[in-house]
Amino acid sequence: MARKQKTITVSSLVALAFGISLAGYFTFAAVQGDYGVFRRLQIEAEKSRLETQLQELRLSVAVMENKTRRMSDHYLDLDLLDEQARKVLGLARGDEIVVR
């Protein structure tokens, strides 16, 4: 009984090397490419940061809208008016002592 030996040809080695290279390239692109896993994680982190910043800005806008409403012609908050006059214009009453 003669046993058949399987020989590996050069062309099959080249095809195997090409297949492994191609698989490696696509794996690398799937992990670190422009649309890869790491880029997706970066985008999700940036999205989270921007959503937090948006909430802070919405809160700031709400505070400013409240102050604007309180200083409007229809509703005047005298305490806020006094506070703003002191802060912006540097005003003080005559019976107050100013310490710097």
C-alpha cells in the first residue's frame, strides 16, 4: 500500500498568505478604521459630553429667561433691579458703607 503524500504548492501558500492578509486588513479596519469599534466609542463619549453641555446651556437659558421676565415692563422685581443696579452700575445707597 502506497501512501499518498500531500504537497503544498507555492501557489497555495501565496493564496493562503493573501487570504490571511485580507482577513487581517478587514479585522484591523473593523476595529480601528473610520467606522470601527474604537471610533464608535469615541463618538458615543462625545455625544454624552455634548448632551451634558446642552443640559447646562438649557439651564442657563432658563435662568436668563427668568431674569428677563422679572425685569420686564409687565412684572418688575425691585430686589432684582436693586441687585443689578449695584452690580452693573456700582451704585450704593447714601447710608451704606462700601468696603473694597
